[in-house]
Amino acid sequence: MEKFPSINKNQFAVLLADRNTGHVLDIDSKLKINDSQRAYVIFDSLQEAILYTREKVISNREIECAIFDSLNNLFLRVDKNSF
């Protein structure tokens, strides 16, 4: 898996996965199969990260999202059961 990105203290990183298999997806919601595909989307605020994950899950109920803080701690998990 791609190394966790170096982000600022107030930023958040979002990782997408297939809800059924747990396979990591790239930023285009496609199966990540090599290191040339980016896995993390970086946001400057938690609100932006949550809005992005909500849109992703609403548009594809088979996606789940994990929001991480700058220390690579899981901050929030979002899936179809989150709303």
C-alpha cells in the first residue's frame, strides 16, 4: 500500500476502499493495483473531507472511506450506514 502522505497538522487524508473486499481504491474510485495510482486525497479541513466522503458513498454505496489525521490516526470511517 502507498505510504501515508506527509500532511500538515490541520489537514486530513481520505482513503477509499471497496466495502465488500476491503481493497484499496485510487482517487478515481478504481482498484489500486500499482504505486503510480494515488490512494490518498488530502483536504485542508475536516469539513471538506467529510463532504467528499459523503459524496463518494452516496454516489457508490459499495465504497467506504477512512479519514485520517496528520498523525495517521483513523479519525472517522464513512460508509452507506453512516447516514
